[in-house]
Amino acid sequence: MAISLSPLQISQLKDSWSVLAQDPSQLASALVIRLFKENPEYQSLFKRLKNLSIDELATNPHFMSHASKVGAALASTIDHLDKPEELEKLLTNLGIKHKKYGLSAKHFQVIGEVLVAMIAEAIGDSEPELLDLWKSSLTSVLSIIIAACQ
């Protein structure tokens, strides 16, 4: 189930990622906060975060630690696009790790939708092909994670 991208597609994703995520932890923090705002029930999956307000999250050390891990996972995914076997192993391990926390396919689909929305807002209407590439690539990435967490 390895992800198959052309060298040009990999270059396009990596180039746009460097603009989108100049600070991967900051992007991940915004992603998770948006996820919790749009899907408050997801915050309850984090026992140390479930009773915090959205405003309190940004300065909470547990939240910041998790956002840093999410940012690192996103950056590592991008870094491994040209190494499909390693990427598949990385994503499989991510799915297995999150299975023990009770995450399901639906959770990852929603996370993907939030990330796509953020990318779409950043790219705008000027590059629809790039947005389509992001959508299809994220679908492939998520399919590996989801298969491992079921």
C-alpha cells in the first residue's frame, strides 16, 4: 500500500510544505486547536486536556508537547515522501500507537479534513492542482494509518 508519487509531485509537496509549515509545531498547534473547536468531543480523548478551555490549551505544557509531536510526525511524513517503504513503516507505527488510545478511522478522517481545510486556506484558489495533490496524498497517508489502527 506504499504511496507512489512522481519526483515532481514530491518536490511540489515539499516546496509547499516549507511555506505552509515554517514552524511545524505552530502549524500542528493550530491544527489541533481547530480540530477541538470544530469537534469538541475529540478534546475529551486527552485526559490531561479535556477540562481546559481553548484559550488555556495554547499555554498548557501537555498540549504543547503533543502539538510538537504532531508537528514532528507531519514533517517526518513529508521528509519520507521519497522513501515509500520507510514512510509506510512510519505511518503504520503511528496507526498502531494511536489504536491503543482508541482512535478510529473516523478520527483520522476528521483530522485529515481539518488539515486539508487549513492547506486550502493557505493555498487559496490560485493553485487548484496543488490542492488536489495535497488531498490525494493525504488520502494515501491516512489510508495507511487507518489500516494500522483498525
